Amino acid sequence: MNKEQLQQNIPIYRAKKIDGDKWVEGNLSHSNDMKQVFITQNSVFSGIKHAVIPQFAWNIDPTTLSIQFNKDDVFYALENYKGGDLIEAEFMDNTPFKGVAMFNGYQSFYDKNDDFAIRAKLKNIKVIGIQ
């Protein structure tokens, strides 16, 4: 996505389009009535309420919304793990870890047993897919 955004500490969002299986990345926006959520590719519109869907915006499924923070290659799910990156990594003692990225107040990863690790405790993080 836009590396300038990451340098300015502006988060990038990702979600699945409501009319298909394609994932889109960009800025988060919504309709005036708050019933539709969009991903746009123009930072000028970030945070502005839209009455009409512009051509450069995609209507998304908000349950698949994830966020990427400054200088991070991982997208963290915001709800029910959907949309978060699947990762492989190692703990500092080289024990392997595999899980999904989730933001719950801090950047963390959950494995299939619902055990979690915070980002600072992992190394060699590799994105292998999307939940």
C-alpha cells in the first residue's frame, strides 16, 4: 500500500469487498447513515463521511476489517480474527509459533488453542495467508 501513509503513522485498512472475494487496502470511510463502510484509495477522503460511493471506493464487509500499523507488514483483525494475517514465527527461544494477527488494544497473535503472544515476544514473523 502507500508507504508515505506508513511513514506518517496513518494506518492502512484491509477488508473483503462485499460483492466478491477480493481483498482491498486503503483508507477507511463510511456513508452518512453509517450503514455502509468503504475502503478508499485516496487519503484526502480518509475520515470523511460520503453520501455517494465514489468510483475509487469499495463497499466492504466490516466483519473482515483489519488494520496495518506504522512500519509493520502485518494486518491485524479487528473482530473475530476474520481478516487478520496468518503468520509463522518463533519465540525468542526459537520455539515455533503459528497463529492469526488480532488487535485487541495491542498487536498480538493467537494460535489454534486461543493461546496468544504479543509481537514483541516473537521474531522472524512471516505472513502466510489471511484468516
